[in-house]
Amino acid sequence: MTTEVTGVTVEELATLMKQAAGVTVDPRELERRADTPFSEFGLDSLGLLGIVGELENRNGRALPTDAERCTCPRAFLALVNGSLTTGA
């Protein structure tokens, strides 16, 4: 049985922000302000690290170390989704 790995959506990122860091953000706002620093949404580096850890556990593979250093949603989603879809 093969598990297909899919990318992380803006909606999933918003949910992970709530679960991992207690930061509530409307997915539409997150998408509209995709280049806004995570800090302006109230997400700090520890919260982002929690999101990275959750995604690694969920997908059974490590994400690039740069994932926890991404400063905005657009960069984070691009890096994570690129890694998940290519398996790199």
C-alpha cells in the first residue's frame, strides 16, 4: 500500500498554526497576506518549529532545515510543498 503525499494548503497551515502555536488566523487572510512575516500573525520561531515537527511526523520524513527559518507563509508553503512532492 502506497501513501500519496500531498502538499500543504493555506487552510492546513492555518489549522497547524492554531494547533502548534495557539495562533488563530483566517485562511483567507493568510492567503491574502502570504508575503507578510509570520511574526505579524503572532507566530514565533518556536511555533513554526512545532508546525515543521507536526508535518514531519504526519508525512514520515524530514523537511529541509530551511523550513523552520522561513519568514512568511508563501516561502514556507513553497519550500515545504516542493520538498513533499519531490521527496527531497
